[in-house]
Amino acid sequence: MVPDTPASELPPQQQQGLADAHHAPLGTAAADAAVSMAPHAPMASGSEAQQQHQQQPLPHQQQQQQQQPEQLSDVKVQALEALNAAFCRHIYSTALSYLQQQYSMDRVTQQFLDILEQDDPYESPCSIAHAEGNSSKNRYRDVVPYDHNRVLLPPLQQHRSSNDCSSSSSSSSSSTAAANHSSSSSSSSKAPGTYINASYMADPWLPGDASQAIGYIATQGPLPCTVADLWRMVAVTNTSAIVMLTGLTDGSTSLGNSRPRCAPYFPDKEQDCLRLPGSITVTCVHKNSLDENVFFRQLEVAWAPPQQQQQQQQPQQPQRLWINHYQYANWPDYGIPPTTSSVRVLCHALDGCRRAGCKIVVHCSAGVGRTGTFVAVDMLLQRLHSLTLQLHGTVREQDVHAAVNIPALVTSLRKQRRGTVQTAEQYAFVWQALMDEIAVLLQEQQDAAQDLQQQQQHPQQQ
């Protein structure tokens, strides 16, 4: 248990108030009293007050009076910081204790087997994915999106031979995109070019309209014939980031040949340019590494304008899009990374995209195992952060337990994309990543408490 943040510089009455606030339910009267008990200047007697009214203060006295409210404000800010730190520690420690009590490899493995048994009753139709002209766009025949939450691309005016997957030897490709994730009419779903193997993924824990909770699109690694569809999806779904959890090839076959896992859809090196079907140009503007496993690229995507009409005087400028691309290439298929560190680094790297309210596209090869594991971890970390933003006293113990309910989350994700989180090992990794993150957050709170204590004990060094 992380010790409370001391406030040794505060008067004894306020120190007692902070102690009472920490042990009382957060956000109650005892907690509020800690702020109200910040020291105030002593009140003058009647005669002294009259003299002060009659006597004009000297310049240095005016300066002291002007500084006094600022000093009081600093004390209150420190008290609020202490209360907020205690509130966060309460949430983190409650979550970690609950997870540790529930966690063991045998129990987690049995949980995953129970989740697999729940799949059959919730199987939804996947008729669009298997329709004529669409099945060849699926990388794997048994990994396809449900009809109810598939991404719907805007119809193409005409078929492009460069985007024809009929001759592909792979099992299938994808269907993705569009602002509306609900079921489309039969006419639009059968229009040319509307299918991509992609699914909207929403966190069921978030309140409000379901469409507002949709933050992710899970998709397969594109086939050569669906690369243009991937970028069309990115353009129409308000996507600002792509998370790639695979390399272009993965392992090798018995003949020693590498197995394709994802078609190239972006240039690897900085300032390189990749020209794709559909008059799409992708340029790598910048590349660096976030850690030893995660690479970041800033991509500029440009579409050539439609054919110019004869009456137009000025040529149209190409449509441009800026995308943050994150790649964790060493995550093995059907496996897990050696530690949770790089995955958690990648989750935090997406904070800016989330604040902008944009969608995040996540893919590996099939778009279910590594993809689902990452989405589950990221959703859980966001839930934990959301709890710390609530009003003090409004978060109950059962609210914390519900936020870190991993079996319920994975069950929900599998209803949104079949096969999400493929193995018991990946399921256990979700547990471990969440517990590791909470342990780090508790340590950060402890370090911050020690820093605050030192500032209070040695204010002259600030």
C-alpha cells in the first residue's frame, strides 16, 4: 500500500483534516473539509480594524497584502493535489488487489475456455463477407467481419482491374470503412467496391451513444488487391493512426520461404514514396523508434483529383491526409511479446489521437489475435484513466471491479469480431499488461508523494 502524501508544512488542524479525508469516502464532507481548513490570516480586533481603516498602508505593506491571496492559493492547491493523489491511489490499489486475487494461470486458462464456449450462441451472420466478389478479398476464409458492424466503403463508380482480387491465391481480403457502422441496405452492400475485411470495435463499458464509443477498426493485413481499399477506408472513417502488429512476412514455410502476412502499403524509409492503384501516393515524411520494438512513421497520403472537366480553368489539388503509423513488427503470430512494456508504450503513444476524437485502425495479419489482444489492453488502460477523472466520492469499489473485468470485455470483443484474442496465452497477456501498468502508476504516485513531501519540508529550495 502506498503511504499517504504528508503535508508537514500545514498547521496541525489541516494535517488532521487531510488524514480524515483520506480515510473517509473520497469526495465526502471530510474530504472537502481538508481544503476549507487551509490557514487564513488572523482577524483584527475592532480597534485594530478601525486603525487600519484610518491609516493608509505603506508600499511594502501593500505588496504583502497583494501576495497574501497567492500564498493561500498555493496551500489550497497542495491540499487538492494531495487529495487527488490519494483518490488515484485508491483506484489503482483497488484494481490491482482485485486482479491479483483473481489471477492464476489455471484460473485464467479456464476463463478463456469458458469464453470460447460462449461463441456459438452469439455467432452473427457474415453473409456479405462470403458474397460473390467479396470472398476473394479475405486473407483467411474463416476470419471475416460480421454483417452488423462491418466497415462499409463508399461505392466505386466502376470496377478497376488493378483492384480485382479474383485471381488472388489467398483465401480472402477485407471490407472496411465508412462513417456509419450499422447494417447497410442490400443495394449499397452489393455495390461495387463497398466491402473490406474490417470491423468497428466499441468498448461496451463506455456510457452514451454506441457510435461515440467506437474508437477502433480491426482489420486484416491488406492483400495486394486491397491496399487501395485500406487507404479509402482510412480516408472516410476519420482515422488518424494505424497500429501495425506484424511484419510484411512472418516465419518461413517448410520449403524455407517466408510467408506473406501483409502487402506493402507504405514506404519503409524516410522520404521514400510508394505509388499505389487508384492514383494513391504514400510518402514517409518522418521515421523514428519509440523503443527497441516500436517504430513510428508519419505518412502523407495523397489522392490524385478526378479527371478534370473541360470547362475547369484551375487544376484541382490532390486530396491529402496525414497519418501516424506505429509498427510492432516482432510480435509473433499466435504468440505474445516477451514483456508488456512495448505494448504499453504503444498504447500511450496513441493518447494524442484519442484526444482528437479520431479512429484508430489496428491490424496484424488476420486482424483477430494480436489485434484483439492490443485493443483489449488499450481499452482497459483507457478505462482506468477514465476512473481517475471522475468526481471524488462517485467511484465505488464495484465500479473499479467492473472497469477491469477482463472476461466480460473479451467476450464482448469476440461478439464484434470473430476470433478476437486467439489463444489462452494472449488472454493471459491482457491480464499481465494491465497489472504491470497499474504497478507502474502506483510507483509514480509514490514518487510524486515523496517529491511533494520534500517540497513542503524545504520550501526555500524551490
